Amino acid sequence: MAVNISKKKPNSANKRSHALNATKKQQKLNLQVERLADGTKVRLTARERRTLRKAEKAA
């Protein structure tokens, strides 16, 4: 089971029709499962995963 370490929450917004009716919608996070070097599985957002990979590449 992957551990969720991200502290981010879904974004809420209004969906607007042509008649400008407002309906609440949620933009959910793009969570990905990543295996760390020590073998543990964690759930990260795609942006956090990209940042980790960039840091590994630079080091």
C-alpha cells in the first residue's frame, strides 16, 4: 500500500454553462505511485514526482 505524503488538496471551482449557471466542480490531484530508493511506495503528485527526478538527475 502506498503512503500519501502530499499535503495538497483538490481545487474547487465553478463550472459555467452557456446560460452562466454555476455548478461546483472539483479538480482532483494527479497522484502517481513512486517507489523510492529504499523500496517504499509513496503517492506523489505528478509535479512533485517531476521535481524529484530532476533533483536526482542533477546530483
